[in-house]
Amino acid sequence: MKMIFFLKFNYTLSIVKKGGVIMTIGEKLKQLRGDKKTKDVAKDLNVTVSALSNYENDYRVPRDEVKKKIADYYKKSVEEIFF
């Protein structure tokens, strides 16, 4: 399978495959949050709004224990969201 790699301005990697783009972690988190407010999700996860915003904008990747909290919150596996 031929893949083309693009480096976004904030240094996150998006992989483009035939038929579409694989979402970044931040894009997945934004999609999972849907219409919920960032501050409400951050409060439920016991993280700062700034931290959650950094995760959603691909500036930072959460620590493993926070990844688990996020996965549990959205009823997904860590692998589904972060890998």
C-alpha cells in the first residue's frame, strides 16, 4: 500500500491513504466530544480546559492514565482513540 505522509504546522502526522485521511488523535477527540462544551468534558475528566484543548489541537498527547480516563468516558478502547 502506497502512503503519503504530510506534516501539519503543529508537527502532528496525518497519513493519507487511497480513499481518505486517517484522523489525528485531536480530530478523533473533537469528533467524540461532539456538541458537548470543552469545559464540561474537561471537568468530567478532571483535567484542565487547557489540557483538553491541547489534546484536541494535537499540541500534546495525554499521559497513559489520562488516555484511559478519556477512553472510559467515551466508552471506547484506548486503541480506538489513540492508535
